[in-house]
Amino acid sequence: MLTRRFLKVAAVLLLSGTPVFGTTISVVPVFEALSLQGTDVDGGINEIGEALQATVCSRPMALTGAFPEDLVEAIRTPHPIPSNNPNYQVPEANLAVLCGIRLNAEKTEAGLDVTLNVKDLAIPESVDLTPRQVVSVLLVAVKKTLEAYQEMQPGDLKVKILIDGVTEEHKALKELATEFTLSGGDDSR
């Protein structure tokens, strides 16, 4: 009797297209480069030494997929900032989304290759930043996201960030490419 019920349930699941095996969903911090347009403050971007109309903030996200690759790509998720002030009418704050910058990450034998594609880079009039400032703040978001991830991992992670799709107008952005190694947590945990 139990076997017959099991077979019926298994048949229903298979025929309905419902996955029998699940995926792991993790709640993780993702740091984003955010525009402060529509606010009365500048962000304290200590990492690049300038007070800008931008900041890097984390928000929790429930993600699945390949880590840390999908984690990096989540940095470009649309982000309208909630407000209790009806005068704050900014529909999008994520600078990568606003400015048309794409992120891609790929795990290699050497570590993690991250590519910022700036081919479609265009800064809206409402965003008071230069292309170099936007990319610099986005690089801080990538590094902070990977630091938070790597502190829970054993070993080190070598990260190489490339700037791709550079046009003649923005060719100086190529020099922002960087490499760094992030230390993992204690292996004895």
C-alpha cells in the first residue's frame, strides 16, 4: 500500500514538471554602488578618497547558482530605494543599472575573473558623477561583496577585474583594471 502511494506521488511529480531535487538558496550580503540622487547627502567613499553623490551599501539577497560568480553578477540587480518621504521619487539607484554597465564573473584555475563591460556606459543627467567615479565606486562594491563571501571560505581567492568594451571616449577607464587576493577564513572551522 505504501509503495503504491509512493509511486502515485512520484508519477504526479514527474508528470507535473515539479523538480524532485531542490537547489540551495542562500541569503548573502551583496554590496551595490548606489546613486544618492534625490537626497541631500554625499556618500563617504573612503576607498577612493572622494565625497560623491554615491555610496556602497549592502543588502541581503536570496541567491542560488554558482558562487562567487552569481554573487558578483547580482551586484547589478535593480534597486529602487524605499523611502518614507513622498518627495523622494527615484525609481532606480543602482549605478550599474543606471549607467548601463554589465558585470560578468567566471571561475578559472587561477581564481575569479570579473569583467565590467562599459560598452553601453551612459551617465544620466540626474547622476552627478564622471564615468571614472562610477566605475571606481562599482569596483569597491565588487571587492566588498567578494570580501564578505571569502571570509567564510577556506583558502585564498585571486581576483582579476578587467574593464571591457571601452570606447575611444572612455579609454582611460581601462587603467582601472586591477588584481587582488582575498584571504579566506580559518581552515580549522
